Amino acid sequence: MAVLGLGSVLALPPMALGAPLDAADAGGTAGTHQSGPQLLAKAQPDECFAGIGQAYPAGPPCATGQAKVNQAYLWGMTRAGSTLWFGTGANVNCLTSGRALRNTKPTVNDDWVCEYGESQVAKRNPQLPAILGDHRQPRLYTFDTRANKLTEKTDLVKAASTEDANRLQSTAGIRAAGNFGGVALLGGPALGTSVNLFAFDTDTGAYLGSRNFPTYGNIRHFTVAGDVLYAGVGVGANGGERGNVLRWTGSKADPFAFTVVANLPAQAADLTVHQGRVFVTTWPGSDDELAGPTAGAAAPPQSIAAVWMSPPLAAGAPGLNPEDADGWQQVWNVSAYEPDPVVARAYALGGLASYGGYLYWGTMHVPMKATTVHMATYPPADEAAAQATIQNTQRSISIYRGRSFGTHFQKIDLLYGSTDLPAYDPAANGGAGAWALQSTHQTPKFGPAGFGNPYNNYTWKMVVAGGRLYVGTMDWSYLAKELGKETADELGLSPRLGELMAQAPMTAAGMRAGARPEAVYGGDLYVFTSPTKPATTVDNTGLGNYLNYGIRNMVADGTTLYLGMANPMNLRTDPGDDVPEGGWELIRLRRH
């Protein structure tokens, strides 16, 4: 891939560390056992914005224009002893909207701007697709949890060599992080069809080098199982062709040695160890495949989002090895719950964890994705049909647990979800098509989808800490109004239908539950204190900043949680107004 000439545009100043902030009580029903969230570090303004398509003024501080904070997600994070290693992603909402929803019309509002092809980055690099016009170089950091000290590692990479600097420059974001054997590996998808990894010595903090992996197009998570580090990856552009699980066989002297130990039909997302096996959640195929002409057909069970189980780690040679690559078993997929085959193709799966003898996992739903896929598959004949599609393609996260996988005693419980969901029958009404509720053939054990919040669209991360299972979500309610307008415009729909898109999750939830819940901005954190009890709310307001629309990362240290927040509100940078600030945050949450 050609190196992008982005240097002067993306040479942004380092993030400043603000003083730790003790917030008031985290709120919610579990708050009596939890201290308030402590803000440890936060992205600072790194650019000045003077208008879509305009040159970026000098700064910050910005003599002209306004301050902008591009670094939006604390995307990949791992803990080595008392040190957190993490990396960021910039303007991720713009990149996701461009890639997944094909929104490339520049937009600006009070909260964020997406310039797409009008950005200075795109203008200086005409080979860059418009959907990547808001790309900025990611950043790399450590945080010493004992000294409360943030150290930026970005310049170590840039100073190592031109090749290392260019590799970081062309990385879309540091989406994954893991460590083992004194080595921290941080990386993510490149702007082309590959993955870039960066290695550091966790004992000395020294930079060990970088490597490009051209076979892979995405990487999301690492896990340690049986004293072995594993990573889940996707093959091909954006990981859309198939998936692998990789076993790290490296060392400080050779940090980029891997062997393939799983061949999967879909890209690997999160992974964990449960009862002597590795379990993996997957994402479906590429976006082009989802929106293709055959998308309406029932997808093969192998290609849609699923849970996969490895052979036993103790069988044969220790851990998973190349001979295990074709021995993985699919133990569940989303068609077991979702009755509409097109909507099912738009599902993804996110966080999973082993807790109380069960494996827990949850779904993920890119906002408006199922709507756009359905409209591409079955174009609505009129506004009424479009309204029906908008209303009936909304989904909130569903949460599951299972045990005794791969045996006659396998049991899957729906913990939070729906007893019925709308499905489209294209043959109904003499071929005009119609929507009707169909049974999911399940009754949720604890409550409705989304933990009762219809805007909970990502089960982003699960982690066990202090004998409790924590679940962090994304809540897209704050995005809904503007994103609905953008998506409707991209699809050629009326502004009225754009407003309906923004309200559809709330309305759909009300239709099924009999009452519309109130919308509360900010990502949610829930906790299971026992397998026999429903989850309780730790916080549902973004841990002290309602612009934090999701909890992208969680790392446990005993009973303490370290949370990496997602906050893409890149124009919210005025500390003097009554709105909190945009940009990623690192938060510590201690349990008494």
C-alpha cells in the first residue's frame, strides 16, 4: 500500500493529562457498593476547525476557528502489572458511518463534524476514499495506576524509523491490545486491507518494533488462556472474508511470531477462555456482501454472527495448535433468536465472559445498519413501506448465557431480549410484502432487550472483577437525531422519515413493551452479582459524562475496574459552557 503523505496535517500535539477528578456517586442501583468514577486521563483538543473544507488554522490554542478533539475512542487496552497499555482511534463515528452506512456527505452540528472527502486530509491525499477523510493518526500510551502517571508512547514509534512512522500514520486506530511474556502488542486495521501491530517491552517501556500483516484486515481483541496469548482476526478487506484465531509464539527478540490455530467462516471479534476451551464471537461478512443482491436469502449458518468453541486446551500438545485449526465448533448463531433473515445478517456479536459456570455474551447492532441493508434488499415502494421498514428493523442488544456446549445437555438462556420480533414476508399481500411479529421461541429470564434501554446497541465488553460480571454497552440515543437525518438523506428519504429513524428504537420498544421508557444519554454499565440474579445498573450516564456514548474497554485489577470510554463529540471542547467535553476518557471505578 502506498504511504499516505499526511505528515503535516496529522502531526498533532500530545494529549495533556488533567488532574484526577473524583465524581459524585456513580448513580444506579449498585452504587452503594461502588465508589464514584475517577477520571484519570482524557483526550485534549488537537486541531482547529474553521469550517467544512477549510484549511485548519494553527493551534490549539485556536486564534481563529474552534478547537477540535479528534481522538475519540480509547480503543484497545491491556494491563501488565500496574501499568495499562492502550491506544486510541480518531473520529471513529465518521469512519463507521462512512463504511457501514455509506454516509459520505459532509455534516456539522454543535457536537461533531465529519468532513469525509472535503477534509484537508482527503484533499492532500486524493487516493484516500471519502469514507476515510476524517482519519487521523492514532496515539499510544501507558498509564501507571500506582503513580497516576500518563506517558505517551507515540513518538517512540515515529522516531524509530520512517517505516514505523508511516505504519502508524496509516493505522485506522489501535483497536486491539494484549500482553504476555513481557511484550505488549497494540494494533489495528490499516487504511488498506491489512493489520499493523506495534510491540513494546512491558518491563522497560522500550519500543520493540512494528509489523504489517497483509493477510488480515481487522483485529479486535486478545486473550490469555492456559499461559498462551491468542488474538482474533479477520481475513481480507475489513476482515470480511473469513476469520482466524492466532496463537502468539513470539518473544521480546521476535515479537511478531504467530501461528494459525482456528479457521472460521467469519471474522473473530472477542474471545475468552471458559472451562478449558477458547470461545470466540464473530462478525458477519463485509458490508458489500451484506448489501448485495442476494442478501435477502437465508444466510448459511456458518457466515452470520455466531459463537464458536475450540477443542479442549488440554488435548494433545498444550494449548491450541495448527492441528486444531479445523476442529472448532459453532455452538450458537443469531438465527436462533432473530426471525428476520435480512436483519439477522446485520447482527454482530461483542463481549463475552466466563462467569459462575456459564459463558455470557451479547449482540451488537450498528445504528441504522439493519435498516439500510433491508432497504437495499427490499426497496420500499412508498413512504408508508419505508416507514414500516424503519420501524421494524430496530434491534437492541440481547444478552445470553450457556453451558454444556457441544453436548446433548447444551442449554442456552436468553437473559435480556424479546419474546417476538418483527419479520418481513416478501410474498405477503400478493407479493407486495408485509411485516408481522414472529416468535423468537424464547422468553427472557431477566428482562427486555437492551436491559430495558432501546438505544443500547452494542454489548461492547464484559469482564469479571471481584466475583462480579460487568457489562459495558454503547447507547446511541445522543447520536440518534443527527444520525437519523444523515441516513435518511443518504437513502433519499424525506426529512420526516429521518426524524422517525431517530425515534424508532424508542417507539419500537414501546410498542412491544406497552410503555415507552425514558431516554438517558451516555453509555451504560451493568453488573451481575450472581448467576441467579438479574443485572443491576451501576451507571447509565456515561460515567460522569453523558457524551461518553459507550464503554469500549474494561480491564480488571482485583475489584477495581479501568474503563476506556468512547466519545466522538469532536467539537465539544469549550470547558466554559454547560456541556461536557468530547474525546476519549480513562476512568477508574473502585468497589468498596
